[in-house]
Amino acid sequence: MKKNKVVKLLADHKTSQNPEEKYSSLIEKFISPFVDDLNDFDHQEEIFNFIINAWNYGNLKSIFDKDEFKEIISVAKEDDPLHFPLLKKMVKEKTIKFKEFTDFIVDFDIKVNKDSISFKVKTAEEDDYMLNLLTDTISDDTTPLKSDFEENYINRAAISIKPLQPFIDWQNAIYPDSTIDENDLKDINIYLINNASYEDVDTYLKKKFDKYFMMELEGWHTDKRDWPQRRNYKMFKKWFQVNISTAVFDLEKTPISKTDY
């Protein structure tokens, strides 16, 4: 990543009275002391996700007592121990200098121009965010309903991603002694997202493509230094065949479960 990437982000955004643009401006001020540290990340989406987590953890720290919050933030330490010290610094910054701004950041939109990056955040008020958080927690703990055991459509859209020739060429350049071709790519990944949350999956994918790009790359090669560094949506479409279905019908009579592959 270029060292001025986050600096350009800071310089490009304009302040507005719109609440969500107001929070976009606040986020700029919030991250300004940490610009050099954030440049340690490889990709834009990683930076934005980290910033959002820091802001939201800062809000949670103001809501929960010390022991409860310690348990909550321990998940972040397990997920990314390398950057956990930076996360703690940013959380402290949020609770000290931005405590009165209690909205949570729930999503963001990045626009990449020729010489700069601009972003806009989507927020949720504290009560709404905590209610959704509580509802999700209760839903996870409840006994499955009778409808969970019946054949029916599920509230998911399916995104299937199949590597194409540019991906195969990249893989073969890294592993010339163990080359692959299209016949080796019969088992493709299918990603499920909540179809109630995204009215237009294509629009969602244009915004979040790099997350899927990175997951596909990591599935074949974990050294990020060998990944293509200037990834964009146009490249994503050249490297992968993407199919979307918003009607997913579950024929099984047992509820869906999640597990490591």
C-alpha cells in the first residue's frame, strides 16, 4: 500500500449536515492520529473494517462494565492479535474524544477516484443497534422452530465464484511445478448472504468485491505479498465467473449448521 493512501482519504471528504456524512467527517478526525499505523494494512477494505470495529468497540466500552467489555473485545484479540494493541489505542481515543457521538457504524461505501479515495458511512442509533445485537443473540440461543425442519426457501442469496483463466495463470506462475487447469476447479465456493439486507446483490458485490477476492486468493495461496495488489471490480470480473441467485430452496429437513470446512 502506498504510504499516502489514508492521507488522500482524509483530504478528499467534504463535511455536510447530513447525519451519515457528519459521521464520515468524524471518522476522518478519529483516525487522523493513527494514519501511519493504518498504512500497515495491505488493503483498503481491511483498513475500513478495522476503523469501524474500533469506533463500535469504543461505543460498547461506554455501555458495558469493565469485565463485560473485556470479554467482548477478547474476540478481536483472538481474530487479529497483531493489530490488537492499535485497536485498544483507537478504542481509548473514541471513549475520550468522541464519547458524545453514540451512533454505531454499520456499513460503508468506498469510491475510488484517480487520485483519491472518498467514503461514506451508514450509521445506526445506539438503541436500534443494541436491540439488533440482542435479537441476534437471543435468536442464536433459541430452540429451532418447526418451520426450520420443513422444505422451504431460506433468507439467503447465493453468490457462486469460479476462477477463470487469469486466476489460473496467476496460480501457475506461483507454482510452476504444480500447475492447474479448468478441470481442477470443479469445486467452487458458494457464499450465502442475507437477501433481506441487500435489495440489489449486484450493487452490494460492487462494494464488497475485495472481500470475496481475498477469500478466493487465500484459499489457494496464503502469502499476501504474492497477491495482485491493485485489485478493482473490473479485475474481479475478469478473474472470476460470478453467478447470483436470490432464490435458494432448502430441500433438507434438518436446519442448516455452520462448521469449519
